Amino acid sequence: MASEDPSVSGVSGRYATALFELARDEKSIDAVTADLEKFSAMLAESPDLVRLVRSPVFASEVQGKALAAVLAKAGISGISANFLKVLAANRRLFVVADVIRAYRALVAKFKGEATADVTVAEKLSDKNLEALKAALKSVTGKDVALNINVDPAIIGGLVVKLGSRMVDSSIRTKLNSIKHAMKEAG
């Protein structure tokens, strides 16, 4: 399964596939997904957690103990917690973001959904999020799971990557194209 999808390859793809197959066999795909989303949100909000996850300075024992405390405090347990602890024990915690992304892709494929990577300048409101999902569903004919990245550098608009298609309606891109047109004219 991992070799069929280019977004699910390498070390992160192997770990994501193992986690997905275990979650599927235990009939807990949704619970594991919720736990991973919670952990992903914690990573987005805590530079200290990112440092713990990415830094090679921490020994695997220290990383494992700190991670266990974080997971207990967050209420993440079961398969998800054990999986994250295995990543720490195997010194692979630094790929956790890629593993989560690959796991999302596997779940989306299993559920018949498409996954879109969306870059926005600022956090979308629930209304705009639903409108975007509806628009993408009308294009693909499938439910679309969104991976939202906030990047203020695009100034405004959004960049949507869905499979091999990409739509870039960011202000930054429009300004760059105007700049190039003016250089050619002048």
C-alpha cells in the first residue's frame, strides 16, 4: 500500500502504514486519527515540544519520558501513545509530522476521500473552511480532507494542492507576475 502513493514513502511511510494497519485491525482508525490530530495541534502551538521532537541532543530515554508525560497530560493513550513512544525509542520522533501526514493520506484513501494541502495567509473561519471543502468536493466528487498550513508570506489568497493539481491564487504570486511583466515591458 505504501508504494502506491508517493506521499506515503520512506521511513515515515513505513511507520504510517504500520500504524494504519494496526488501527484498521483494531477498528480504531478514528480514535488514532483524533489522537494524532491532537498531537499535531500541540506541535503547532509549542516550540518546546517541537524542540523535544526534532533535537538529536536528547537521548531516547529522556525523549521517551518527556513524551510520555506530554501524552498523559494531553489524554493521548492506547495505540497512538504507544506508537509515538516507539518512534521515540527508535530515534525516529523527528519524522512524526511526516508520519502524521502519511497516515492522513492512508486514512483518506481508505475512506475514499481526497486530501488537499492548502496554504493560507491567516487562519480560516469555519464558514470559509466549509465553503472551501464544498468547492473542492464539487471539483473532485469526493469528500476532501484538508491539511491547512498558515503562511503569512503569501500575503492573501490561498494555494491549493490536490493530487497533481495546484491552484495558486496568492497575492504574492500575482504581485510577482506583475513584477515580471513590468520588467519585460520596461
